[in-house]
Amino acid sequence: MKRNNIASLLDMKSRGEKISQVTCYDYSTARVMEEAGVNSILVGDSLGMTMQGYEDTLPVTMDDMIVYGRSVGRACKDTFIVIDMPFMSYQTSVVQAVENAGRIMKECRANAVKLEGGCAVCPQIEAIVACGIPVCAHIGMTPQSVNSFGGFKVQGKGEKEARRVLEDALAVEKAGAFMVVLECVPPKLAELITKKTKMITIGIGAGAGCDGQVLVYQDMLGLSDGFVPKFVKRFANIGQEMKLAVSEYDKEVKSGEFPSIEYTYSKSDCSDEFLAQLDSEYGEEDNTK
Ligand code: KIV
């Protein structure tokens, strides 16, 4: 059993210890995240934007989630892995939802699946949980519904909306979710939901009152381009570091400085005499053909 598992995470909530989650989509980055000590990795369908360059998450497929999810699964010995169910992989029917959740668990070695929506997806949550698959719900600003919202906007602002978000939270808890992502929800509402539920609340743009936090790693490490939401803190500027390193490489390759002798297998070369013999045996290559 992993060090971070459903029981240990629920214990953390009960002790008031904060839970760290970060998105990740590949093997080498997942190893870094695990070594850094995060409790959980979310293989989010945000990969459609961060890894595939789409403008939203809607084009992401189940096959995409499996490829990225598996790479993370192979890297993590102790980090709790949650994998997103992509747009239209669970909305059509309960059967579709259970089959796709099962595929994610079997093929990626995930620890839980995540799906977006409140009351509307409770039948799916109930059925998936009944199969022994832990579910993380996702309410508030749910990016797969960006077209219904008319953009990536804060949810739960007025009294009616705040009630709707709270009712969504209580409904997904009743359906069996053990964790819920609260995205772009006002902080006092997120705190109230955190107090009223036994589920672990993971906030993104939902203030400090949640049980844990998640950020998209390209945003927090300075690897994303374009608009950066207000809730993102840049913990490093890795994009700039990478650009400097790659432009140095580019210069050294073009000037011939790289690779210098220390980066070659010069001790394995045959004698100069033998290489001269090879040179004469094989004649001149005609590169004009
Ligand atoms: O897909 C994702 O990365 C997410 C987070 C933004 C919570 O759902």
C-alpha cells in the first residue's frame, strides 16, 4: 500500500494537516514531484491545454488519459494518483462511466478517478464507488462546461449560486465521493463546504480554507504561456531557465564547442592507421546522387 492512500489522506483532514496536490502528466516529472514529497498527483485533463496545445479540455480522449496516466503510474511509489475522466467519457450513461473508470484503474494503476459536475453526475459517482473505485468530484468552475459558463469564470458568487455550489458538494458526498476539487469558488463558501463535509476539499482558486490545494504545474513553475489566472503563484521560472539552457546548447553546437572530448567515446576508437586503411578501402562517397 502506498504511503499516501485514501485512509492516510482522510486522517490528514481529521488532524487538520494540509494536503498538497499538483498536476502531472509524464514519468520524469512525476518522479520529481514524488521526490519533492507531494501527497497527490492529479493527471488532469488540463493536459489537453498544457501538453497538447488545445484551447480547452474538450478534445481530450480516454486514450490520451491512459497514455499520460500510465506514465505517471509507473513513476509513483508513494504518491496518491487521481486521474481525470475526460469530456464525454462518463456523461452519456452510468455504464459508460463505470467502464471508463475501470479502464483508468486497470491500465494506469490510478488510486482514484475524478469527474466534473455536482448533482447531475451523482448516479455515475454512486455506480463507480460501488465498484470499489474511489471518486474525487469536481465542482464550482468545471472546465469541461466552459461553453455553458461563457468562459472560465468564478462560480458561487451570488446567494443563489452559493447555495447551488453547496448543494452540489453535499450531493456528491452523499453519492460517495471521498474528495472534491473546488475550482474558482469564493473563499468563505469553500471554507463552509470544507467544514460541512467529511470529504477532502482540494482548492484551486478557492482560498486557504480548503483541506488541500492543487495547481497546474506548468502554471506554478513558469512553463505556461498566455493568460495566468489570479490564483496562480509562480514558485519558479523554469521556462526561462530552459530557454537559457537550450539557447546555450544551440550556440555551442553551432560553434563546434559541443561536444568537446570529454563527451565522446575517444578511448574506444581504433588506431589511426586502421582508420586510414578503412578510409582508403571505401573510397570517396558520391553525395551528389
Ligand atoms: O484538469 C485539471 O488539471 C484539473 C485541475 C485544474 C483541478 O481539473
